[in-house]
Amino acid sequence: MVVLTLIVVGVLAGQGGITTYAQPPDTTEQVGTQHLWGPPTSPLSWSEVEGQGSAGPLPDLEVSGFTERPSTTRLVRLLDGHAFGESTQQVVWLSRYDSVSVASDKVNLKMTFFVAQKPSSGAVLCAFTSPAPIWPRSDEATWSVETRQGWAMSPAGHAKRQSSILDVLTKTRLRGLDKAGQVIIRPRSCETSVFENQPPPGEVWVVEILGKVALERYGRRFTTSVYVFRDGDLKGVLGGYAP
């Protein structure tokens, strides 16, 4: 069993300059040919909302699939720079789940997850890990995978989901989750057809893996990958990379 320890750091996406390192501090690991490392550039940040009271929503265990109870629940203002069809700023209940068991790549991981829920309905907006303190970086500017690929996303529908967040983590064979800078899972509706003359997949899970070298080709290094899985059978329907 691998215990994944994740550290919360207060770095906002797009704030200030970026420092890169020849190799990650306090380690000799090197990835790829460019060996650039730097602080995290998570698209997520939040601040606590005052006067929230003590009551929080009951966690939607059916959607999350987690058997653990949240250790904390707070009302926060969440900013998402990669909202994939949702509003980029929303007030949500943010629950922290410690030591969630995830079977990934034949390894049993223990991961800490945050789950953001809409106060009005309890619907899950996203689930994510804390950003690791140091990420591998590319030497070129990143871009929006959603925009570059021309995907049409919108908020998830109100119908009951056929699969859970834990299903996405354990059944899609996503590899190296313990080596990612951050993992973000977003339930959404997708209006982009995979093939011409076929209906769009509808309800999907958008999985964004940041701070992990996903592809190196022709001297370029891609450290963000996005995979879109259809709700239910979790078939992969879309995907893309970004520096």
C-alpha cells in the first residue's frame, strides 16, 4: 500500500512570476529532457465565506462513492480557472475526505480528496486532491484543452449518475495518480460528438491531471492531460494535452 501525502499550498493560478528549478528540491528525480520544475499552478483556489454557521450538507456518498465521512466541511468561494462549462466562481460547501482508498495501477493508494457541492442542490461541482508543492513544468505557455479541442461542455444534468467519483478513479485505469501534481474530477454534460453523425455522449466525467509529464514529443513537454469518460460504462470519449 502506498500512502500519498498531499500538502496544501497557497499559490493562486496566474499570480506573480514562476520560478523553475533544474531539478526538484530535496530529490534527485528528473523527468524528461528539459528537467524544469516549479511551484504548482492549480486552476483552483478558494477563500472561506464568513458567517457560514455550523451546519453543512450531508455528503453525497452515492455520487462520491467514498465510504469515509468528511473530516471538515466549510462554506467557501471557489475559483476554477478550468471550469469546463460551469461558472468560474461559485460559493460551495467544501468537504475534506482523508485517507480515501483508491486502487490505481495495481497499487492501493490512500489519498486525501476535497469535494465541492452546490449549496442549493448538493450536486457535486468537482472533486480534487491538494496540489503537490513542486510540479514538473514545460518551457512553453499552457493553453485551455477545452478551447483548443473545441469541446462544448455545460453543467452536469440533474439526473442520477450511474457511476461515482471513486468509480472513475478505480475503473478507468488511470496511472501514476500518486505522482501527479493534482487530480481534478468534474461531472459535466458534453455536447461534442466523438464521431460525425453520432449523438454526443451526454453526461461525462472530466478528469484533469496536472503537474505530471504526460507526453514528450519533438522537444515539447506536456504536463497537463485531460480525459473525458462517459458516465456509466466509463468509456473514454475525448482527450487532450497541454504544456
